[in-house]
Amino acid sequence: MLKIENCIVCPQNCGVNRYVELGYCRAGAKVKINSHQLHYGEEPNLSGLKGSGTIFFSHCNMRCVYCQNFTISHFAWGREVENEELAEMMLDLERKGAHNINLVSPTHYTPQIIEAIRVAKDRGLSVPIVWNSNAYEKVETLRLLEGLVDIYLPDFRYFSDQAAAKYSEVDDYSQVATEAIKEMYRQVGHIQELDGVAVSGLMIRILVLPEDVGESKKTLEWIFNNLGNETYLSVMAQYYPTYLSSTYSELDKRLTIDDYDIILEALNSYGFEKGYVQDKG
């Protein structure tokens, strides 16, 4: 079992004792939650009609300069809770009708979340668990989630390590993320749905960045070659310049139609048909 006394939960491998000091993610020994609520703006097969039961975790193991949730990930807005209270949040969301429990940016709290999921399941939690992460994950850590997580929702952010280092302070993103996503797929396979709502499987998000700085076309090629075009993709056009993105001229602008068309052409060329493609408009 992972221990936070010598924390190597994520690829940062800080090795700090989180009871007395902070590592790269700045998270302590207790889980810190920004909010838990029904969310109706996720992918259609996650939100359904009743909403996805999202739990937003404070802090992050990456430093994306354009993070749209920077007050949560960078500034760590939220409050600390015990693992048992986290379990009760999951149960509360299920009682309110949530189709699933959607854990947003959970990686750095994996040991605590594992305990909370087990407590919640012992108390009757039955809806699927969604692991909604940035894909910067260790395979060894993901293996501890097997049988507990039903749906993996990684945001495959970059294929270019240079871009990952420049905009998110990680210089090994591509290798780490591809190995992590293969492990996620091994555990849960392709998306399976019941009455239009996902109940298990892997769904990969791709946030299209201006000028394709993250090399989304290469990301799609990798997915096609390693997982096949049956993979459920969520291609997002929601990028806008925020937080520190103005530091970089290539990011300090909205996504253009031309930016997005590059990705659409690649999707068509590889025959991807399953998933959600956000309308650029």
C-alpha cells in the first residue's frame, strides 16, 4: 500500500513525509476538497439526465499555466476532510441521483481516496467511480485502483514533452501518460454504456491548444495505433487564455477554427467515430 510518509504516489517522486512537509503538489496528509456537487456539463454519457457527482480535489501534480481551475489546483481553495467524510460525500451524491462519482484531479490523494471508496462501497455505494485525471500517473499506483475505478477519464494533454515542460513543468509527460493510459485500458477496456450512460471503460479527453502546441495529431495517431479507433474520445474546444497563459504569445489567444479543423481532419482520417466532439462554433 502507498504511504505518504515517503510519498512516491505520482511521477514527481518527491519522497517527502506529507505529515510534516509538502512536496511538489503541495498537498498534505489530509484530503482537501474544493466542492462536491451534481455536474450537468460533463460529457453527455457521464452527466446523463441526473448529473455526474463531481468531487473537485485541491492541488495538482502539474503546473499548467493555462489551468482553467487554477484557484483550485494552484491556489488550493478548499477545506480539509477526513477520509470518512469523503466517503459520505460520495454516498450523498448517489442519494441525490448522480449517475457516477466523478473524482476530479485525484492523483495526489490516491491512498486516501482508495480508503474512502472502500468505506463508501461497504456502506452501499453502487454507482460507477470515474477517475478524472491529467494522465500524469504511475502505473504502479493505478494498479492499486483496479476493481475500485470503473471509468478512467484521462486528459491526454500533450504528445510533445517540450510543450509539457514549458507549459506544465513536467519533462517526461508523453512516456508517463502513454504508459498510464495503456494500464487504464488494460483494467477497464473500451467504454460500455447502459441506456446512454457510461458504466465502465476508458474515455480520453483531448484539450485542443492553440497552434496545436500539444501536438494533438500525434496524440490521435498514438491512440489509433495502440488502442484502436473504437476508443471513446472527448475532443474539447473550450480553451481560452487564463491564469498565466498571457506569458506565452502562442497561448494568449482563443482557439481558431483552423486550429480545431486540424484535429477534426485527423479524427476522420483515423476513423474515430465514438465519443464527443465539442462544437467550435
